[in-house]
Amino acid sequence: MERPPRGHRHKETERSMSELAQLILVLVVVAAACAVPGVFLVLRRMSLVSDAIGHVLLLGIVLAYFIVQDADSPWLMVGAALTGLLTVALVEALQRTNLVKADAAIGLVFPALFSLGVLLVSVSHLRSAHLDIDRVLLGQPDLATVPRFELFGIAVPPLWVMGVVLAMNVVLVLVLYKELKLSTFDPALAASLGFRPGLIHYGLMAVVSVTAVVAFDAVGPVLVVGFFVVPAAAAYLLTDRLGVMLLLACGIGALGAALGVIASDRLDSNTAGTVAAALGALFALVFLFAPGRGQLAQLFKRFSQRRAFEETMLAVHLYQHEGTSTENDEARLDGIYTHLSWEPSRVTTVVERATGNGLVMRDGELLKLTEVGRERAKAVFGERGTIES
């Protein structure tokens, strides 16, 4: 076998790295474009709408193809976007009947329209053409750098289209930030101020539909749902400020996209699944370690509250018997465990903490309240001698 010339392997690696960088760039833009409206979906408790829209787009694509007879036509995106709006309208109509809840309405509309689209693909010649079942169900983000159609004779890659959608979403949020914020957190107040929250809601759903259409074409339905929901849900655990939440969601989505693409290249695994797994891993980290709302922070908070409660109960017990004939018995260090039904080791630990925090002090075998401990006990026990609710 002839030995390859020097530098041949290096050129292949260089080209591969270039393609990898392009793929990362496309997925980062898709992630940011989806994260912007995704934040409002999460805050409005409508995350499942992104799943429904991301799948029922297939029906619009197929119906549009039957009209234009061109699998590469941009009109397929228009048909998909209209189907997304139809999905939202049907879900809203079912909800207004008050016969089904929001999640049930989505569960009724989504499978019906999606299965109809899959059925039309299966029985038509689209199955062996541009659209196929595997791509519809899983997506092929590895082909996200390949142009999908031509405009005025120029091949338009998905990156350009997603860039336009991202810019559109950012501009709309900046222009309508106050209206979106108010209608999301207090629709009644928004209506009373004349902001028409219903119109804003359908406008947001139109943005979601357009974004989902373009993202569906670029990366497939799995990542469409992942990019809409996971970064926004993770950002929600990190901040209470809407503007910061939008920035964090875009950052988390972009980071998950980059890490997923790199991991899929190293592991030679499915790109969509690996990116989705990377997003899930980032959410898990936030879920565990987020300050304030993370599970470890909550665990530490409960631990601290328990310690403070034990010290307060000790202070209340001493305050209740302070200056009474029972004080010499109730305030004795070696008898407190009986009166509070605590283990002796627990009493020792609590007394040491309370002493260190300046709540109590030792007076021979008795425990005495300091002024700080007395004030804490009063706050709970009350001046009238009964525990306040």
C-alpha cells in the first residue's frame, strides 16, 4: 500500500475541525433563538406547547408539499408555521370549553395532528424523497450546515435563516419587553391597562411557531424541544430577574450545544441525542448546585432551619420557666433532655451551639438566657405567656 503524502492527515483533521466549528455555530444560534421565546413558555407553564408545535409541523410541511410539489420550497416552512398556529388555536379552543385541562388539550391535539402528518408521509412518495420518517422523528443536526433552498439563485444555509430568526426574536423581546413581562406575570393587570394579553399570547405563539419551523428544519424535533425548554428551566432556577433569565437561557443553550457536538464527535454518537444529553446534564448541575433553589442549597437551608429551631426551642423553654419556682429543675443541664424529650447528646450539641451564638450562658448547673436569647424567646413565646401562632 502506498504511503500517504506528508500533511495529508493534517488536512483531513483541519477540514474536520472546520466542519465541527460550523456545526457548533449553527447549533449555538439555534439554541439561542429557541431559548428567547422558551423563557416565556416556561414562565407561562406552556412548555409542552413547544413539544406539540415541534412535531405537528410535519403536517404543515406535507400539506404544503402537496400544493407546491417541491420538497425544497420555502413555502413548506410557511405551511409548517401555519400548522403551529393551528395547534395553539385548537388547544385554546378546547381549554375554553372548560371540559379539559391545558395539558389534556395538548395531549389531544398533538398526537392527532402529528400522527396525521406521519400517516401522510408514510403513504406518499415523500417517504423516499426529501422527507423520511427517521429524519422527522429524530432529526439530522449533522446536516445543519447544508443549504436547504436557493433564494434569487443564492444557496441559503440554515445558519443565515436561524440568524435572522434569532435577530427577530431579540428585537421583538426588546421592543415588547414590558408587554410580555406584564402579560406573563399578571394577565389581569395587563388587560386592565389595555395591553390585550390575548393578542400578545398569540403573537408569542406565532414567534414560537416560526422559530420551531426553522429549528425543526435545521436540527430536528428532539433538539427543538430541548432548546425551548431545558435552558429556560435551568435559568429559572438561577434567577428571578427576567432580563437575566433570558441571557442565562441563551448561554446555557449555547453551552449545551457546543458541549454536545464536541462529545458526539469524540464518542462517534448521535448528535441530536448527545446534545440533548448535554443539556440534561447542565440542567442536572443547576438543579443540584443552583444558589437558593438548588437541591443542595435547599438541603443546607433546611439543615440551618432545624438548627435554629432547636436553639429557639431551648430559649423558649428557659424563658417559660425563668424566675419561677420550677427554674432550678427545668433549667438544669442534666435534666433538660427529660423535659424536652431530647437525647442527652442532642441536648449537649444544642447547648454548645446556643452558647456559642450568645443565646444562653452557664450558671453552675443551670442555663440562663442572655438578652439576645430572651428577645428570641419573646418573639416566639410572646409577652402574654402563650406561644404566638
